[in-house]
Amino acid sequence: MKNQTSSSSDATLSAYEVAVNKLGLKKNLANALNIPDRELTVEVPFRKDNGEIDSLIGYRVQHNNSRGPFKGGIRYHHHVDINEVRSLASLMTWKTSLLDIPYGGGKGGICFDPSNYSITEIERISRKFFRAIDPIIGSNKDIPAPDVNTNAQVMSWFMDEYSEINGYTPSIVTGKPLELGGSEGREAATGRGTAIITREAAKSWEIDLTKSKVIIQGFGNVGSYAAKFLNEYGCKIIGVSDINGAIFDNDGIDVESLLLHQEHHKTIKGFNSYELISNDELLTKKCDFLIPAALGSAINSGNVDKINCKIIVEAANGPVTGNAATSLWRRKIPIIPDILTNAGGVTVSYFEWVQNLQQFKWTESEVNIKLESKMVDAYKCVYDMKFEKNIPMRIAAFMVAIDRVSNAFKLRFG
Ligand code: NAD
């Protein structure tokens, strides 16, 4: 996964500034809400498999906890730095607020490329990092989760490290395996949420979903589940891509078979003897919904004029740059923003935490019903705000989110 710093931080910052102006927030309050509550930088010394001592740098940024404990993932990537983590932490504050789940925003990471390390080294690094950030972590303080290059196994090590000292505490992290208190429905949640939001947008813009054509960039966790659920809703998936290239069929791709192919081969390449086209070409094909679900800045000033869809649904974080968004607004192509579209993951993370605190397990269908309701409510708030003020969906989403955080902040501190 490539570095997403510039696109996501630019888009977040400019949406934040426009939204606070439209809300009429006083400058001091707007500044206070933008400044992170706490930033921790830690050294992560560890022993390599060859016996040598090495050392990495890790971060945990706690942006705002006015509405609940800090919440956000921990990523392992050689591009991780304090600016990236700070920007992503603030995005989590707005995302959790928008979904109206009782959390604030946080993010963390370690600057290294895990593909250069053995699994035993990654375990030692993970445990050392979690011990280093332990003073600011807690089930009611700050609850980490997986992010780029971290997964259920890493969460298990985090939970174990914390539980060794504090007693069995599954609620300390989310995104755990089912065996350790993970939630049913978590794996599919972000793709399912993306499909739900696409379906709601189809209603608002009066597009018949069963006659609609969809293109999805990225066929990993988010893109593949989005394709599965949109296919079940009756959409025609006409194009998908991954890092190896794209396949396109204007009559619709057989999604069920493609999912099986992906499961076996871990790529869409080689599916049903489709010729691969380039990702750049796929993005410019005519469709109703274009869903970038791979990486930041996929739609930028270089390709925005060639985009030929009715609606863009941002499943990845920051896939449309600020300049491209302005140009799409002029062309009346709506963008359904990332903080709404891909919030299904953190919403089911919240459900996992609730189940852990209650020491009670919900069925998959209970989780999915609750997710549906949260996504639809959030969509409605954003669309109503957009409609009332005639503003882009991204600005509307930030206005809804910032308004809730600022009200809580004022009640607690004002
Ligand atoms: P993933 O690693 O499972 O999948 C990424 C997919 O993108 C893969 O199919 C990969 O081949 C493809 N890809 C990479 N480079 C590409 C390129 N240049 N062109 C086309 N495809 C390319 O990741 P994911 O979990 O599906 O996440 C996708 C995006 O969604 C990321 O931006 C992530 O931050 C965001 N997101 C994910 C979640 C989640 O719960 N997984 C939650 C919120 C946001």
C-alpha cells in the first residue's frame, strides 16, 4: 500500500477549513479542535533473529476524545511519520463522530517495512511497541485496531501483552480473531458499508441500481466485498482492477466466479481469459458508479478530466485529490466521501468492543442489521446537510461530524 499522506491530509485539512467556516465556529474553537490532544513517540528496541539489537521509531497520536475514547488503527509501513499519523488520527475523530459511535480519533504506526523482517521479529517488535505505548492505552482510554500491514495476529499479540499485566482484556484492541473476541461480520464490514452507501446514493440521484454499471479499482478486502454485495443488489460490475492490471466487460463480469478466482490466485489476473488493460484506462471507462478502493490520489489533476461516471464513491482513504474534487464539483459529478463510505470497518470495530465489554457475542446477522442502520443514518444526515446548504457531500460530512465534536467539546470544557 503506498503512502497516502499528501492526498488524505490535504483533503482532510481543506474540508475541515471549509466546514468550520460554514458552521461559523470561532477561530479559537476551530484551532482547539484541530490540535491533537497528545502525541507519543517511542523507541522500539528489539532483538533480531541473528541476535543483534536493532531499534525502530513508533507513534501513537490521540487527536480528540470529546465523544469517547480514542480509536484508530496501527500501521506498519516505511512511510509512517508523525505528520501522516497526526492527519489520520484527526480523520478518525471525524469518521467516528459522523457514524455517531461513542469514540474519538487516534492513530499509530511504526516506521518500517515488515516484508524485510521475519514473523518472529515482527512479533517482538509488536509486543515491544505495545508495551511502550501502554501508559496511554486502555479500554476506556484508547483502543487500537489493524491498519496497513497489521492484522488479527498482530492484534492478538497486542491483547496478550496487555492481558499479561492487566488480566484478560479483549476490549483493549479490535480486529481480533473470532477465537479471541473478534466480531462476526468484521472482515466484510467495510465492503458491505461501501455497498450500502452506494445503494443509498443511487436512491438520492435516482439511479436504478439494477440497471447500473459499476467499476471498482482495487480488489482486496474492501473492493472484493463491495463487488460481492453490489452484485447481490443487482448492479452490473463491468470493471475491476488490482495491482497487476484491470479487466473490463461492458456486459458485466461474473463476480461470483471472480471471487473464487481471487481466493485461489490472490489476483484477478488470468480470470476467464480476460485481457488485462491498464488501471489508468479502467478509470476512464463510462459507468454509473466509480469506486476507487485501492490507494490515495487515484483520481488526480492528471486524469480527472477523463473520468466518465455519474458518481464517485470513495472506498479508499483519500482517493480523490483536492484539485480533482473541485473540478468534479464543477462537472456536477458527486463524490461520496471516504469518511462516510469506508466507515463500516470502524463501526463493526465498535460493535466488537461493545460485545467484549458485555462479554456477550452477537450473531453475524445481528451485526449486519446494526451496521446497516448506522450507515443509513449517517448517509441521511450527510445528504440532508448537502441538500439544505447545496454543498459537496464531503463538506456536508465534515460539517455533521465537526458540529457533534464541537458541541461535546464545549459541554465538557467550555
Ligand atoms: P488490500 O491491501 O486488501 O487491497 C488493496 C487492493 O488494491 C489490492 O487488490 C491491490 O492489488 C490493489 N492495488 C494496489 N495498488 C493498486 C494500483 N496501483 N492500482 C489498482 N489496484 C491497486 O486493502 P484494503 O483493506 O482493501 O484497503 C483498500 C483501501 O481502503 C485503502 O485505502 C485503505 O486504507 C482503505 N480502508 C480499508 C478499510 C478496511 O477495513 N480494510 C477501512 C477503511 C479504509
